[in-house]
Amino acid sequence: MGKTVHARLDDESQALLRRLGRATGLSDSELLRRGLCALGSVSGRPGRPRVIGLAAFASGRPDLGSNKRHLAGFGKT
């Protein structure tokens, strides 16, 4: 098998893990593997968050509203 991972669970997470184990008959390891796969399938591909609906700006910079370098000092008088 693969790498061993140790995790600290709060009381609520531990109770949920126990409940799911009893309900499904799966081991803690299998439940965690399936949980990681499920989370990975809905989180999309990793990378920088993108702003939806970007338009062309007069400056010609497509990242004008999302690049912190362009926003330095903005709003300061």
C-alpha cells in the first residue's frame, strides 16, 4: 500500500468516522481514502483562482482587478 498518514480528529469528526464505519462496514482508512477522492473530484483542478467575467480594460491588462500589484495604493488618499 502507500504512505501512512496520521491525523488529529476533533470529537465531531471522530464520531462521524465511527458512525460511517458502523453504517458502511468500511475501515477508517477506506473511509478516509474515499473521502479524499470525493473531495478531489468536486474541487476541480488546482491552481490560482480565476475571476469569472473578466473583460477588456482600457489599459489592456486582463488581470487589472485581480492582480495585487495593479491594486497597490488603490483607495488611499
